[in-house]
Amino acid sequence: MPIRQALQIARDAELDLVEVSPNATPPVCRVMDFGKFIYERAKKDREAKKAQTKIEVKEIRLRPKTNEAHRGFKVDDARRWLLQGHKVRVTIKFRGREMDYPEIALEDLKEIAADLADVSTVEQAPQMEGRTMLVVLAPVKGVSKKKEKGEQPSAEKAGVELSRNEAEAAN
């Protein structure tokens, strides 16, 4: 239909005439409330943004001479982060002559990956980048926050039952 007629229909309906497909022959237009359309599209975008999951990459920094106890604390932190759904980058930084023995760091990274094998998969194999060697661990799909929360109350209940049994045994 002619443009003037389409504009007249839009004015009569108190709506806007919006060009939908300008490249088509003839161009396609629609009669709509353009402000409402923009508002609804922005609302959908906000909903989609809320639904997105943001994956953070947490980092553990070690040295080749880091002792077992300290590394254990770091591995526990990594386990907690992996259960929360974050990725973990384990970095071993070399200084001085430590660069001559990369196999020490490689062994440490493999041990850490083995310790966390139940909650993670190796996303990026151990590799050297300058004076650092790193590995990236990603959480396993089946393990999540919900499972971690689900296990805690049952452990607490077991602890309560044990203390009751101990109390009865003492009487």
C-alpha cells in the first residue's frame, strides 16, 4: 500500500509505522507501539543476562619449594572453588636456578591434578609460560554447589547421632 495510506492507518490507531525490512522489495513495515517494543526487548535482554552464568577463574600460586602442608591448604581452597563451579589456575613460579628443574613443578602440578581429579578435569595441560608453569582445572559437570550443600547436613546429623550414642554409652 502507499506510504501515505500506511501512515494514516498508524495515526488513526495512535501507533507508530515501523520499517521492519528495508531491503525487501517492497519494504516491509508494521504498525506498532514502538516504545512498548523497545521496552519489552530491553526486558528480555535483562532476563537473558540474569540467566547467564559467569565462570570465574581463581588462581593458586605456588613455588617449586612449597612444602606439602602449605600445598594442602591451597588444594583445599581449589577444591572448594571447583565445587562452587569456578575454574582454577594452578601456577608455579620459578626464580633463579629453579628454572633448571621444571620436572619438579611438573610433578607438583600432576599431583595437584590427581588430588582434585574427583571434582575437576584438566582443561589445559601443564605448560611453561616464561618463568611460570601452569595448569587450568575445570569443574566436573555433575559436581556442584547443590551436592556440596546436600552432603553437609547429613554429616552434621551423623555427628549429632554419634554424640547421642556417646552420651547414652556414658550413662
